[in-house]
Amino acid sequence: MRIDLGERSYDIVIGTGLIHQASSYAGLPAARQAWVVTNTTVGPLYAAGVQAALRAHYAQVEVLELPDGEAYKNADTLNLIFDALLQRAADRKTVLFALGGGVVGDMTGFAAACFMRGVPFVQLPTTLLAQVDSSVGGKTAINHPLGKNMIGAFYQPQRVLCDLDTLRTLPPRELAAGLAEVIKYGPIADMAFLDWIEAHMADLVARDAAARAYAVQRSCEIKAYVVGQDERESGLRAILNFGHTFGHAIEAGMGYGQWLHGEAVGCGLVMAAELSLRLGLIDAAFAQRIRRMVAAAGLPTVGPILPGADNAESYMALMRVDKKAEGGEIRFVVIDTPGRAAVRPAPDALVREVIDACCLRE
């Protein structure tokens, strides 16, 4: 499918055996040098095959392995990419290929946006979360101790290759993390898709190939449409952050890497649904339905207690630096009605009630 962004438009290709086929890389920007940026977990599995396929198009293909994990999504690791590019005399036509999950994709994209003020890059997502969400749409960033993804840029890839074969090596915990981003699309954009996810959750957890392929396809279709309408998140695109305001607070508060991003988002979906319920936008049955789906995916539904004397205040202090906050006022993505989302503020007292209820519930 194609993301329509004028001169920045590009294709999302979904299939099997993609990343090791030379034909997958035809038509990309020409260059002398290409870099496969990956991590120490994914690199040994797939980097050699990608490197071989790219040699049909580039005279020099280098591989850079970064340390694996959210804890390394920071300026120090970003500089490892710049160091490698400068040491090997990369130029402004050099193409970067992000081979890995969301951390690798975000960091490689941000490096591409910054190096020589912008070089081309391609997303090769190898996790479910990256295939259905983070590889699509051009959001690139690193974390800061005070907030997740607070330093970054909108920078679109040249192509996204979602090779479903790479999901075969995904650990169960990473698979569950990706399902959080799949689930979120239903309540905010497509109730028929939510019904499908609910009916096929067991298949998705069991790694059924057909179910997995459709989940990736439909998720990418929804995200492609939203990004095409609002590339830089000035309005509609913000709905894709359903569950993320709470989730990002969990990640930052616990320390990056303690909870996977998808685990924090899954719990955040439960908390955002509870807030929607308490705002009178949805009924208890729908909020409970989302909680059941999150649990069925193997994700946490109870929020952690964050460091600090007042747990709710610890959450809120982190959420006040969320990118959707305005003038210190926290703004949440809520379910306006099933299948449609909105971004709005909520009274602090009500948010505290949600945090207390969701962090204490059995």
C-alpha cells in the first residue's frame, strides 16, 4: 500500500521473504554506500542476508550492530551511528536501512534525519510492534530521562518492508507487545477490526500466519490513512496515541526497558478506557471488553506503582511533559464513542481516580 504524502510518498510492502530478495530494494535512491543498522539480537539472524541482497544495488554495504533494548534509545547510542558514518566517509547520498524493532527504527530514522541534514533511509521492521506501528509514518526519536521520544523529528522513510517471516523468531513477550498496538486501532478507528481482533486473538497469540498477515495489513492501512491526512500530528494523527500517555509515563517512571513499550501501551489502553468511562463517553461493558482483550493478548492490565511518595502524582508529573500537553495541561486520547477517538483534557481529580483504580485493581 502507499502512504500519500506528495513528494514524500512511499510504499509499505507486506509479504514473506522480502528482506533477503534483491528485487525488494529496486528503485531506491542510488548511492555508493549503504548501512544496515541493527542490534545485537536481530543482526546475527538477518543482517548477512540483507547485506547480500543490498550488494546488488550498492558497491559498499556496511553493518552496524547497536546494543539491544529501550534502555539504549538515547543520545549515546545515537552517536554510535554518527561515529560509524563519519569514520567510513559516508556522504549525503548514503542510504541507511533500519533492521530491527521500534528502537532501531526510531534511532536509525532520527540519525538519517540529522546526518548531513538528511540522508535517505528504509525501514525493515522485524517485530510485530514495528510492522503495525512504529515503522510507518516517519516519527523518529530518542528518549530522555524525563520523557519518552521527546527528542526527534518527523522524517519519512523511502520504503517500509514488512517481512512476515521475521516474526517467526519473535519471543512471546515481544509478540504480545506488538498486539497492544494492533488492539488500539479498533476503539479509535474501526470497530469491525476490533471485532475481528477479538475473534482471532487466540490465532494471533498462536502465530497463525493468515491472522498475523491480516493484522499487519489492516493496521498499516489505518495508519497510512491517518498519516496521509495529518503527517505532523497537528490534529487527527494524535488519536494514534491512544493509551500512550499513560504508557509513556509507565516506561519513563519505571526506567526504560523495565516494561516493553507494548506492555506499557497495553496497560495504558486499559487506563485510557477507564478514563473514557469515567468521562461518560463509553459504558462499563466496553471498557471491560478492552481490558479482556489486553489480558488475552498476554499483556499487563494493572499499572505499576511508580517511585515517589504519591503514585498518582508521579504519573501526572510525567504526563505533564507529554507531547500532547499544552500549557502544563495534560491532554488524553479518549474513546469519544466506540470506533472514534478524541483528544481532550480531563480534571486532575478524575485522572487521579483512574490511576488509583487501575494501579490497585486485582
